[in-house]
Amino acid sequence: MEHIVVASDLSDRSEQALRRAITLAARMGARLDVCHVVDSAMPLGIAEDVKHQVQTTLEKILREHAPDTQLNYAINVLIGDVVDEITQLLRETSPNLLVVGVHRKRVFLDQIKETTMERLIRASRQPVLLVAGPADQDYANVLGAVDLSRACEAAMRHARRIAPDAALTLFHAHEVSFIKESQRDYATWKAVAALPDNTPEPIFVEGKPEDAIHDLMEQQSYDLLTLGAHTRSNLGRLMLGGLTARMIRKPPCDLLVAK
């Protein structure tokens, strides 16, 4: 992984995302682009003042969090719409990974429209790491959802890059009494999928994927969950699967979403 972009709004939520991105970039020797978007609804003069203040603040934060590393980074403070500006930066720089923090909960608005994080992940062509937990340690236990899609296959490959030393547990949720069919479908998919070496066999769980995630999380502590952005649809960048959208809104731990 050669290039990582992290989006920061300078909130406590995004601080953990910035710390995780710094750690990953330092370990992989990757270039790090830190992005902050100033709301263009502000009067231009005020927006320019805020832009300068944010630049100074991010420089200070990076010096504090990466004092002992030769981190290759750039700070991009932009003025405009958050999703539009970050998406444009991703198109221009083509990073290997986008890192973001969890969204700010809005009790009413979240019921009627997509969150900023959902819009970002839907618009991004890159895998997205949504950081919900502390970033002071490397990932130790990764839980991966297997839905037999290309997106799921990509999520597993990216998880191995992000957490090469972590224990990986995979699961495949299936309808009640359809375990033999599910095992057969998995074997067929595995035979043609480009999975990482030493990928473990999945646990086959009767029921809905969301219920399986909650049950497995109760049995063991996981610090990273991997999902495909969508299942077998070819719409790809135009939509998110229902499970993925719900996990983005309420992640049980850090979440890696790939396409």
C-alpha cells in the first residue's frame, strides 16, 4: 500500500481516524494525504481564515502524533462540499485507501437521508476504513463477512494488507437448513476467487448476516470487521448493500468496506 488519504473534521471522532492512518502509513512506508473541507457556505473571507487556522492545527497534530517517524505527508485544506471535494481528491490522487471517522449522529436527519460517511463510501472507488475504536494498537482480531461477491473478495485482500498479523475469522450467513447448498456455493466461489494465502474456511451460520455479526461479536472481541460494499449487484459505486449501510451508521468496531 503506497498511498493513504485520511479525512479529518478536527473532531474527537476523526482524531482516532487520523491516528490510525498515521500508524498505517508509517508501518507501510506510504504517503499520507490529510484532508479537511471548510464549508463553502461561509463568506469567502471567513472561509479563507478558517482554512489557514485548520492548516496550522493539522500541522501541529501531525507533529504530535508522528514525532519519531519519517512520515511523508501532505495537508489538503479545501473549501466546498465535503463529499464533492474529497471525492475529487481521490480521483486526482488515486490512493489505495481512504480512512474516515464515524459520522456525527443526527437523530432526525439520519432517518431521512444518507449520512456523510455513506455518501463518501458510495462515491469512493477505493476501499474505506471507518475508524470507530481506539487506534493505539495494531488490529488483533478481524471478522470477515463472506457473501461470495467480488467486493467481499477485495475486502479480504485489503484486510490482509492493513492487518497482516491479525487472526482472521470468516463467516457465511445462510438460510435455515441450507448449509449444504451454502458450502457448495462457497467451494465454487473459492475455486475462482483471488483470496489471500492461508485464508481460513468460514463459519457457516444460519440466519441473517447482521444477526451473525452480533452473535459472533458477543462470543469474541473483534477490532476490525470487513464487508463488501454490495453483494452481487453490478451497480457497484451506485449503491450500498443494506447491511453495509447499517454497519456504517452503527459500526460495532472499525469497519473496512471494499468494492
